[in-house]
Amino acid sequence: MSRVQAAVSSSRHNIALENKGWDMVLLYITLVLLGLGLVMVMSASIPLAEKQMGQPFAYLQRQSVHIVLGLVAAFMVSRIPVQQWEKTGPVLLFLGFILLVAVLLPGVGKKINGSMRWLPLGVISLQVSELAKLLVFIYLAGYLVRRGEEIRTTVRGFLKPMLVLSFAVVLMLLEPDFGAAVVLLATALGMMYLSGVGLVKFGALILFTVSTMGLLALVSPYRVARILSFMNPWEDPYNSGFQLTQSLIAFGRGEWFGVGLGGSIQKLFYLPETHTDFLFAILAEELGLFGAVIVILLFATLVWRAFLIGLQAERSQQYFSAYLAYGIGIWIGLQAFINIGVNMGVLPTKGLTLPLMSYGGSSIVITLLAIGILMRIGYEAENQGRQQTRPTRKRVAI
């Protein structure tokens, strides 16, 4: 074979390799959840948008813009090598802390419904805790690679990242954003456990964390009211238990196959936050148990793909990629679990959106950013695995 032919053959092989390795199952599930969420946001928000803005499809139009921006952002980050995220982890963590502090400053942060969670950026507002979670996970994945042995073998090494996490959690609780703090801490603990932290230290930390979170919930009167209303919402169905009772009514009306798309009664100003926190209840009312189970299976499959990507990266000795993939999977799965649990009345009410489905620009864009990084991790792990298993050919001199 001539050198020209060898060069052409090599370039063709590189092009073919470039087109392989993307996890299409993960991509299709993401697009299905986005599409279904967009339809449900339209259905759930029409009465509210008509009343507030005089335009029934106002929230649909805004959510469509959020999705387009998120998909563009996901495409862009999917082209960035994972190694770049690992190198910039400490800088990204510092940026996350700056944002969490800035949102608490008077005149800088924007207060909505009593919480300082949003940072105005011109025509849009950034929910800082959403971005901060992703930045913390990127840093933690890198730290687990750099100091993994120290974390697994010494108490001091184990406590160092916990101090960083505690600082982030405290800043989130000051907003207050209890739900984001719980998701951040639980996801970080999951990442540390999967990196090989011993069960004794891990169990002791979980016990301490649960006790602390429980104490924080009890010292806040509004959180105590939420817990009490969650335990028996029908005791005060027109006050503290209003949201949960109306959500349960939506589930009851949905029965097996729902009342039909657009046929919800609960969205007619009975159930608050129908297009954000309680979107799943409206979905269950309109699409029934069948639609609700489909959504749960889609999220379960998405988390499964994230863990498969992480496992593949770990087998290819790409440990940063593996830990970050696990973290993204735990994060999305846990937030979906909490949101669905709140809607069904099995968990106390928290201000957490349903990933990829609920209305909200920050949630949609940041989650799609995470999906883009996850796609890149899968791409690099797949191609690295091919290179490791490809047989070497010896050239024979003629």
C-alpha cells in the first residue's frame, strides 16, 4: 500500500471513529422528556398565562426558547474534551461560590416568593443553585481522582471535601433553598461512596447529615408546617395542606388513562405551581397512571444510561469521567424522585422542579449542559475502549 493510500485509509478510519461513540439512547430519552415536558407545560400553564399576560401560550413560548438555548449549550459542551473540565475544576468551584455569595447580597440577588435564589442577567434570571450544583460535582469528581487514596484511608482526607460541601450547603440554606442543599449533599455522598469510601465512615456521615438536616428543618417554622401537613394534609385542606390535597385530587381524577390532554380541572387555579413544581400531578391527571409510569420509566432509563457510561469510563481508567457521570446520574435521578414523591404525597413539599420537564430556564439549560457533558464522557469512554480492544497489526516488510 502506498503512503497516499495509507493516509486516505487512516483519514477514513478517523472520520468513522468520530461518528461513533455517541449514546443515542441517552439522546433520544432526553428529547422525549423535553418534548413531553413542553406539551405538559403548555397544557398546565394556559389558564395562568391567559390571566397574567393575556397570552395563553406565553409560558410555552418561553419554555421553547429555554429548550433551544439548552440544546445549543449541550451541543457546545459535548465538543469540549472532558480533560478540560478536570483541569478547571478548582476555578469552577470558586466561580460557584462567588455566585452563591453574590445572590445573597442586597441589590444583587432577586427575591421571588421570599427566596433570594435568582441573579438577574439582563433579560434572563439565573437560579444560582442549579449551576452551583454542577460546578461542585465537577470539582468533586476531580478531587476524588487527585486525593482518592487519602479520602478512602484517612478521616482527615475524608473530612476535607466535606468542609467544601458544607460551605456550599450553608450558602444554599441562606437563600433559602433546602431542596437544592439536600440534592447537592446526597449526590456528593453518592459520588464518594462509589469512589470507594468505607462503609463505616460513610454510614457515620450519613447519620450526621440526616440529623443535621432534620434539625434545620425543625428550627424553621415553615418547614415544620410542611412536615406536619405532609403527614396529614386532610387535617387542614384549605391552608397548610392545600397544595398536597389538590395534587392528590389530580392523581385520583387521572385514574388509569387520564382525562385527556388539556382536560385537567386542577390546573384551573385549584393547584398552585402547575407548570413548575406540580407539573407531574397535572400529567397524571391528564395522562393517568399509564402516562405517569412511562415518565418514571424514562427517568429510570436515563439514570441507567448515566451509570453505564460511568462504568464504561471506569473500565477505561477514566476515573474523573466515571465519577462525574455517576454524579450526574444520581443528581437527575434524585431530583426526579423527590419531585415525583412530593407530587404523590410521599415526601414533604420542596421547591424542586422535575428535570427536563418543568418550566424554568435555569433548570432546563443547566440540566442539558450536564447531559451534554455526559454525552461527551460516553463518547470518549467508548472510543477509548475501542482503542484498547483493537488488535495491533504488525507490518511485514516486503
